Amino acid sequence: MPEAGQPIIELRDISLAYDHYQVLQGINFTIRQGEIFIIMGGTGSGKSTILKSMIGLLPPTKGQVLYDGVSFWEIEPFQQDQIMRRFGILYQSGALWSSMTLAQNIALPLEQNTDLDKKEIRDIVALKLSLVGLEGFANFYPSEISGGMRKRAGLARALALDPDILFFDEHSTGLDPISAHNLDELILQLRDSLGTTVVVVTHDLESIFAIGTDSILLDAESKTIIASGNPKNLLNESQDQRVAAFLSRSKKILKPGVYND
């Protein structure tokens, strides 16, 4: 694992499209080890499209996605698989298999990707459930627990292979404010205790300001990044009205760069 503060992910001059529809262009940013990096923007701004390219689902039409200096889309598939083993991904719904218990869901990536025996897998499953506060729920099915618990179970599965990079896609969607806050607190604890680098796609202001250490803001009209930096600094310092409009949705604008509750 790279040392804290070292560049771990870089996007260089990335353009992304679906067939002939251009989604994003000229995307450049760097994510450093141990950061909680926010990819934010309104509906249709391309947040999830960037995520797809970063996790190996959508090749860019131009540019490079680099992991520790290695260009992901320019290497052989087996090399891509090795990089992807470093990922843990939590999707919006949690994406748990409904016919499997929580323990079976979390065990699945271990069974598919390791040579561990059943006892070792059980021990790891118990540890991951404990990390996310779900001790005692190993034999529950996803339908038997709340939405917030399903998200945490999905996170336990994302942690199964001890990833050094965690990706979250709109993690607070569908959660009540308390559950969303608790999940944000869990993300902070995991970053602090495990040194994990976290990449979060979201438009939720509470999460953006609670956990973000660095960020980019995407704009659907210009199809590119219109601001980058610590979200709190952007809120108070940006002179761009588009940035102000996005980051002050619950605030009254007094003048560019100055806000009041």
C-alpha cells in the first residue's frame, strides 16, 4: 500500500461517451492515499459514468486512468484483474443476493478469489460483520433487515478481500438522515483505522461536507470539472455561481463566496 498522501489514482485528459453521446471531456484529477475523495454534481453530470471507467466497466474514448502510475485501460485483462482485486465497491442498493444470508453474501468473494478453508472464511465473515456493526446478523437475509443495515452489509462484503480502495456510488440514497449519518461515520472510521482510500460519488450535501477531504464538481452543461478542492473551502471561496448554487442549496447566498444559514 502506498504511503499516506502519495498519488494512488490519476485521471488524465479523460473523455467518456455512450456511443456518439459525449458525457464528459477533459477530466483531470488525482486521488491520494488515505483521502476521502468526492465526485459530485447534479443529475446527468456524469458522476456515475466516471465511476464506471475507474472500476473497469467503461473504457474512455480518450485519456488514461492510472493506478500507481499504471494505465488501467492499456494493460492486459489479467493485469486489470489484479488491480481490480484492490477494489471494494458499494453500490446504491447494496446489491446483495436476496437468496443468500448476509454471511453467504460476504463469503462469496472469498470463495471465488481465495484458497481459504471454510473455517477461515467464517472467521473473516464474522470480522467484517463486526467492523460494520452487524454482529449477530450473519444468518439474516437482506429482506429481514433495514435499508441502512443492508448498506452496511454491502460494505462488509466490499471489505471482504481487504481492499485498499473503496468506491461508493450514492451510498446515502434511500436512507433516513440518521442512517445516512451513521454510514458516513463508519466511512470515516474505516479510513482512519484501515488507511483505506475512499472514492464517493454523491450529490448529498450532508455527506459531502461531513466526510470529503478533496473533491471535484462536474457540470452537465460544460461536460467537465468546474471546481476542485476541499468541499468546505469551495463553499466559502469559489467565485463561480454554478459552484455556489450546488454547494449552497440549503443556504442563502449573500454574495459570491459568502453564505449564511
